[in-house]
Amino acid sequence: MKLIFASLSLLAISTLAGCGSTGGVMKLGPDTFTVTASKHNFAGGAPSAQSNALEMANAYCEGIGREVLVKNTTAGFDRPMYTYSVTFQCLNKGDASLVRPVYKQAPNVVIENR
């Protein structure tokens, strides 16, 4: 009985480990792209989705012989899936725009003064 339970547990864990997806890189402009990854809460959740999206962005730029510059990221949670989107540019080595980025968290409340 313990062997059956252990086998079923391993099967469930291995099934959940692949529970998620990473979309293809989509072109937004001449050198600007976006990619989104989703991961189930039990399959790594937010950190895994973030890692997958950033790895895909890096691999894409490296594949075309350029450097990645992340412009924006967004994260979300729609139970039970975490999503992470990256907007990035693939720039030539030595491009003046390749500077150390300063990231600021986007406000969750915007007050408009009219």
C-alpha cells in the first residue's frame, strides 16, 4: 500500500512539475520584444515563471548575437497560475542604450490631479 501511495505521489508531482507554459517571443518594434511565462503554484509559482521568461528573453537576444536590456516586467496571479511578462530590447554590443538599468516598482495606485 505504501508503494502504491508513493508511486501515485511521484506521478502527481512529476505531472505538476511541467504545469505551466512559456509563450514565444513576440516582436513589438524594430528591436523590442515581449515574452510571458506561466507556472502553477505547485510547480514553482512566481519564481519559476520569472526565471522562465527572463531565460527566454536572454536566449532570444543571444541567438541573434545581441545583448538583452529589460525595459519592463509585470507579474500576476490568477489562481492557481502565476504569470510573468518581460518587455525587452535586443541591442548590439556597445550600443549607447546598454546602460545599467534602474528599476522602480510601478505604483499600484495612481492619483490624477485635474
